[in-house]
Amino acid sequence: HEDGLARLVDGAHDGAAVAREPLDRLNEIEGHGLPRYIGTPDQAMSVLGEGVAVPERNPAEVLMEFVQEENKKDLARNNGAMSATAASSLATSKATPHHFNLDNRLTRDSDSKEISYLATGYHLYVHITRNLLIMKNSKRAVMVAFMRNILVAIWYGCVYFGQTTPHTLASVCYFSQQFICMSNLQAIPVFFSERALFYRERSSGLYTELPYFLARVIVNAGTQVLLVSAYSIIVYSMVGLRDGVASQRFVFFTGVMWFLSIAGYAFSNFIAAMTPNQQSAMNLYSAMFQFFMFFCGYSIPVSEVPTYWSWATHISFARYSFESLALNEFAYEEDDDGVGGTYWLDYWGFNTTTKAKTFAWFVTSVAGFHVVAWAAMKYVSYERR
């Protein structure tokens, strides 16, 4: 900036105690992104504060307050400069500092937009690193989730071992998608444990909802590759689903399971963002989840849903996932007795579409869930003022 100090402070928390430990690394950047300070918070004020008295409190909190005060001073200096020169509104937008608000909502020139995109990308990197540190320091929880998937897969495999009836095989698909979605329910308590910190850092202008949410989604999606693959290999092979684990159908089955896992994660984040406390979130989650599962086509065929409820089958992401799995397993499969796979596809109302089209609708619904979850984080707030 022309007339003021432009400082940007960001940090990464220790992963195991993200809500209670001070920042363990700070970068202060001035001008065009040159590092001013890298180190621990307790030494930052001696370098940056230039003689400012430091009270006996958490160094990270003291530094945050110092940063906010400096930002206010820069704003005042720039506003005063613009008043003195009576510049145009466009010049005003260019001169208004965006030290900590890296979405840069006030600036509209192309250079500032480029800075905003780079800053958002940097924040995404920081949050991915933070979430990876959290996962590294909670390896036991990841291993528990992995063993849960293994045990449930073996359980399903034993129950449905050697089954050949299409309706029974469809049950495997139905309960698999239900389990994979609900396995992300733990995202709700995690969100609430971090929400106070998220509100605080967002209100300070350190970052916005987008990089925070995307980082959570990306790290979870990477973790789910391992969890979902282990589950799919065991279930698909033990139950003996169509063409075996060396087939393209198995890859498609695993892909649907993976998308279900990230849909369940986005759904959990959406519910958590919409509710004031964890108990309310759990209650709303169970009600809405059952709503989507009920209209997936398994409990009641899509073709038999009453007209005034038909809209629910179109917005249910579980309908498109179950339809994709059913088409993957039963399409073009005929039996001598006339009750093979194609008969059941006709019964469920899945005989008028293709697997590719249904899967495209499923991916679209998953993407829509992520947009809705991001919007809930952005526009719904229970922050105490």
C-alpha cells in the first residue's frame, strides 16, 4: 500500500490441540509477500512490536490484538489520505487496505484479484497442512475408522456370502451406501470443537470460509480413499458381486462408495453449520439422512412414490447412488425364470436411464452438497458478540 504498513499474519496450529495451543509458526509479510518474521509467538512481539509492552497472557492472543490494532491504524491512515485528495470511488477501493481480509471484497482491480486468488490458495495450503497435522497427531482415530470399515465389511461379507438373489444383492448395495455415509458422522463433533476458533480467526480477517472448508474436504477425501477401498475389496469379493474385483464394475462400485463418503462428510458439515449445538445437529442429521435414504428407491420403488412426494426422489442423492449401484450390478442381466436383474430394475423404476447418466446426476448432487455446506458456513453464524 502507498500510505500504510501492509501486514499479513497467518499461522498454523499444533495439530493435536488446535483449539487450545498457541500458534507454533507465524509468518508476517510486508509489501509484496516478503517474510518479516518466522518463529514462535512468544518472540514475535519483541521483533514486531518495537517496544510495545507485552502483558502476561497467551502470546498468540497478544499478537492477534496487536495485528488488529495495526490494521485499524492503516485503515485510518488510508481513509484520511483519500479524504484529503478527494479521489474517485475506484481509487478509494484501490487504496483501501486488505491486510487480513484475503478475499479482498473491497478491491476490484485485476492486480488485487490476482493477489486475492494467490492468498486464498496460500490459505488453502495452510489449512491442508493444519488438517494433516491434526490427522498425524490423531492416528489412533484414523486406525479405529480403518478397522471399523474392515470389520463391517467382513460382517456384511459373512451375512451375504454366496447370495445370488438380485434383491438380496441390492440389499448389500443399500446398506453399504448407508454405512459409508454415516461413517462420516464424526465430522459433526470435530466441527463443533473447532467452531469457536474458526469464528475467531474469520472475524479477525485471517481467512474466509472457502479455504477452511475446502481443506477439510480435501484431507478427508484423501483419507477416505484408503478406508473405502479396504471396505469395497472385502465386500465385493466376499459377496461375489458382478464380475469380481478385477473388473471395471468393481472400480465403478468403489467410485460410488468414495463419492458417498465425501457426500456424507459435506452433509455432516452442512448440518453442523446450520445448528447451534451438537445435540441439535445430531437430531437434525438423523431426520434428514433418513429422508434421503427413504426416497432412494429401495424402500419404495421410485415409480410407486405418490405424485406429491415425487420431488423428493429427484433431490435425494441416495437415489442416484443406489440407482448407479443397481445398474452396475443388474443391467442387461436376464434369468430363465424372468426375475433376473432387469426385472428388478424395472420394479425399482431404474429401467429408463443409463449408468453413465445416473452417475453424472449423482456427482452433481454431491457437488451441490458441498456448495450448500460452504454457503451454510458463510452465511449462518452462531458467533457470540
